Amino acid sequence: MNLLKKVSCAALLGIFSQVVAAADSGHDLYMKRGCYQCHGTVGQGSIAGPNLLPKLMPYAAFAIYVRTPANQMPPFSEKVLSDAELRSVHAYLASLPASPAADSISLLPKAGGK
Amino acid sequence: MVAAETMGGMHSGHSEDLPGHVSNPGSDFMVDVLKAANIEYVAMMTSSALRGLQESIAYYGKNKAPELIICPHEEIAVGVAHGYAKMAGKPMACMVHSTVGLMHASMAIYNAWCDRVPLMVIGGNTADATKRRQGVEWIHTAVDQAAMVRDFVKFDDFPGSLQHFAESFMRAQALSMTPPMEPVLILADGELQEVPAEDPKSLKIPKMVEVSPPEGDARSVAKAAAILLAAKNPVIVVDRSARTAEGVGLLIKLAEALNAPVVDQCGRMNMPTTHYLNHTWLKAKLLRSADVILALEVGDLWGVVNTISDTPGRPSKRVAKPDVRVISISTNHLYSKSNYGDIQRYQEAELTMAADAQATMPSLIEAIRKGTTAAQATAIAARKQPMQADFLAMRNAARDAAALGWDASPISTARLSQEIWAQIKNDKWSLVSDPFYVSYWQHRLWDISEYKQFIGGSGGYGLGYGLSAAVGAALACKSEGRIAINIQPDGDLLMVPSALWTLAHHKIPLLTLMHNNRAWHQETMHLQRMGTRRDRNAESWREGTLIEEPFVDYAMMAKSMGVWAEGPISDPALLGPAIKRALAVVRSGLPALLDVVTQPR
């Protein structure tokens, strides 16, 4: 039983390590391929590109969009961003902690109107 | 008459007869002209071609109204005048050395041209070739010196006498201040500056005049009112609609008379961000459904109705409905030149008024009020509640967007914006930088309600405008105790770093927060688009667009020129306290700079 537990823990740690490694390499790719330029380093978006979080697209839809984007985003082929690399980028975005809600930020008061 | 009264007043008369002395130089009279034209400041890079005038301002004019603002580069001098004019509502002068100085200044003059800003550029030249010393003085003269900037000044002249100088300066100022407002250039002849004024009592300085801006004619105004009243979904688009605080009030009245949403392109402070009819960030949706578009001083009307994509082939498409009725009121219809593209692509409008929008609004508002039927009044009133709801949804969507990446490092531009806002919102303040580079957070989140709280952008997108214009705007803010806030892109600062010295030297209180994304980021995005679109090295964009290896220490740079500074700051938790310390310096009457390492946009 103890042996089984030890094996399960080791397996889980292995999976966890792989996820962390994928996220780390995804962050590296996210920066080097220039995704951050329009979408920000934590996917928050900007005037130049939409936010990717908090509602991250499922991987399948994400991949379709990156390969065949709408508007002015250039298409990323497998030559410049392989499927494995794209999965890492997605894993990086999925690993990011949630941003605080606007209501919890005192510097973001609710809007009024005149 | 000022000249007749003042010429000679400062002079003892003793030195006229002494060999080698000149007691009544022509440049003293030129100072009288500047004073009569109510020129408060002259930004300048010291110049041998203008040495006579510089000495006269310093001694004869006692360096007061006009006062010299010393700039280490002619581009800065013109940029300072650019920012000052927009904040002060009147031009200042800038002195630029002959050929090479005017070449340095030319980009900044072009910015002011594109931004429809009045400023008086004074250049040096010597017409009589026999009076030029060999070597440099020949190199620094030209047969037609103004030719190099003639495509982007409204008027230029090279007066041959002092009386000519007085008349031409006053004409130039009147033209510069008449919408469409533009820079003008007067060349001050070297000999005219330095030899004694002949018969000074005969010289007369014409009075400074204010030229009435052109208003739309009654027939066109009535037609515009009828089209707007018949509209179900009218949209008002503004760019440089307001010239003064009165222009803001008029736009509010116009929009409220129709309950029509306003899209502000932020060329000036046109429409309060707090008003329920400011729907700027709903632009795409509004333009798709508009049946009437009223464009007020919009430079790029084609770009309102259509769009062109930065994709291979550059396809363009119409954004607005095919049958949208377009009304354009702008002084751009009165005056243009061919060579440079700030004229933008041609877009026809059903009704075009070659008129100043602010001057035309009172009659348009009146025509709408008088022409509104009971049914139309009911329909207009019914639009109010949906407009209020859409406005609140728009503002709160911006608030939600600002929360994303709130704790990120580098610091998000939304966080940067709100950390400032929290500490200045109860003060008298002005944003004197272009919000384009920081995702327009100030216009999306701040309560910008007064004309002087925002001055628009560069006009020509020529780098080096940012800090230079902020210096000029802060100079104008100083006298009224207004805190000037400059969110400063790093690439722009690297063009004109010595403007920091001008701030320190003249003790101009300006709060500068670096938007230090360590890149020429607009180009970063362009290059990434190229590499990826060409399906080859997707990292080639790094070459030539990143400001790294080494990073620039902007705080050290500022300190070296006498400006209080801290940074780099990349932890968002440290930003608020740093702003507090910087503001204490600014409130004491001095400039301060915080180097903030930021997200790219």
C-alpha cells in the first residue's frame, strides 16, 4: 500500500513537473515569438491586441486562431511555432494566476455618469 | 507706436560715436515687436546667426516677456513651443540657428503643422553676401532658407527692413492664429539685427489683431440641422473640435440637443470622459449602425468611414453603412498643401462646410433647437436612457480590463495610470502626453472634464515631441499652479534627453513617469509582423527594436541633468509611494522623473 502511494506520488510529481516545464518553455516562447507585444506579458491585452485571459480559449480553438487569425495578427505556421510549442504557450497562459477582480482594487472605482 | 516710444529709451546715446560700438541695434526694435505681439517666452538654442536678437532679449528686453527658455537642441525648442501653445492658447516664439538649426528644427515644425498648432519660428540668415565672413557664415546662410520648411509652414518671410520685420511678424502671428492654426517662419537678417536702426522714430509696430474664425453659412447650417434631426442613429466624431474651454461646452450642448453619442479621436480635449454621451470606445459599433455622421475638425474623414488593413495586399473596406449621410465641418477644407500626406485620403461628404467647428456650433445648436419637432423631441429624449446605460457599461468594461495583469511586473500601463490618478485627481492637473502609447487608459478611466486637462498628441508622430512638448505645456501650467503629468515613452526620450536639462535649468515643475518598455515598441510589432508573415525567423524582430544590452538608466540620466529622479521601478507595489515622493518635488516647483519599467502598451 505504501509502495502504491509512493508510486502514485512520484507519478503525480512527474506530471506536475512536465506541466511546469511546459509552462516555463511556453513563457519563453510567448516572449521570443512576440506574443507579448500585443497581448501583454500575462495575456492582459492592450490597445494593440485583445486580452487572452481570464477566459482562455480551449486549446483546439486557440490553435486554429493562431494558425489562421482574423484581422491583422500574422498567421503562425508550424514552421515558426510547432504544435508542441503552441501547446507550451497555451500551458503558460493556463498556468497564470487569476488577476484580482476590479471590485477588489481600490484604485479602480466604479464609473458614474453625468 | 511702441517702437517710436521705446526705441532709444534704453540707450544713453554715448556709444554711437565711439568706434566699434553700436548703441541702437535693429534687434532692440525686434524685441519691441515681440513684446507688442505679447510673446511671453522664446525657446531657443543659442545661435550666432541670431546673436543680435538674443543679446537684445537678454539686455534690452531684460529677459522678461519675452523670456528666453534655453534648449540644447532646435528640435526641443520647437517642441517646447508646440506644447506651450496648446496649453497657453497662444503662440510662443522659438529661435533656431540659420541653415543647420532650421534643419534640426524641421521635424518638430512638421509635428506642429500636422497638429494645427500656432508657433512663431524665428530663423537667422544674412541676405547680403558681402557681409558674410568667409567659411562658416557662408555655409550657414541660404538664398531661400525657408524653402526647406515651406511645405509645412503657413507663411514665411525674410524682411529687408525693420519696418518690414514689424509688419511681417504681426501678419505672421495673425495667420498662425487663424484656424487652421499653423506654424510660421520669420527670418531675421543678421545685418538688420546688428546695425543701428535708421530713423527709429519713424518705425511703427502694427497692433496685434485677432482674426475671426470662419463660421458655416446659415443655409448649410440649417441643412445640417435638418439632416441630424431626421437621423435615427446620429454619431458625432471629433478630433480637434475644441480650441478653448468654450468649445467643450458647445460640444456638450450639441450632443445633448440630439442625444447623439460622441466619438473623440483625442486630437484635443473635446468631450468630457465623464459625460454619458462620450462613447469613444464604442466607435466600431456606432459607426456600423450610424445613419448620419457629423465630423467636426476630423483630419482623416476617410478613416472614419473606411478602414485599410495591414495585411498583404492592404485591402480596404467600408466601415460605415453605404448610405450613411456624412457632414463635415472643418477648416481643413480651407487650406492644404500637396507634398506631405497629412491631408489624408479623400472622402466626399454630403454636406461640407469649410468652417471652424467651434465657431459654427452655436448656430448649429440654435438651428437644431429651433427645428426640433415634437416627434423628434420625443425620439431624442428616448435615446437618453440607452445612451447612459451604454456609457456606464463602456466605462465599467474598461475598469474590468484594467484589472487584468494588475499585479504584473513589468508594471501594467493601467496600473501606472491609476497609481497616478489616485494622487492627482483632487488637484488642478493636466495630462501633457499622448495616451496612444499607453492604451488610452487615462481617457478610459480618468475623469477628464476640463479643456486644459489634456492637450492631444504630436500630430506628426515625429519622435522627440513627447518630452519637448511636455516641457512647454508644463511651462504654461506653472503660472496657474497646474500639475503637468507626462507619461514618457522611452524611445521618445532618447531622441531629446537634453530637454531634461531645460526642465532643471528653468525650474519647470513637471511630473514625468517613464513608460519604459525598453523598446521602440511600435516598430517591434511591425517587425514581428514581417518575420511571421514571411514564415521565416520569427525572432528577427529583436534586432534593432529593443533598447537593451544595456538597459538605459533614465533616473541616472535625469539626475545628471539636475532633475530629481528615482528608479527603475518594476514592482507595482512600490510605485504609489514613489509617485508620492515625486509629487512632493513637483509641488515644490521642481521637475521629477520616475523610471517605471512597464508592459509594452
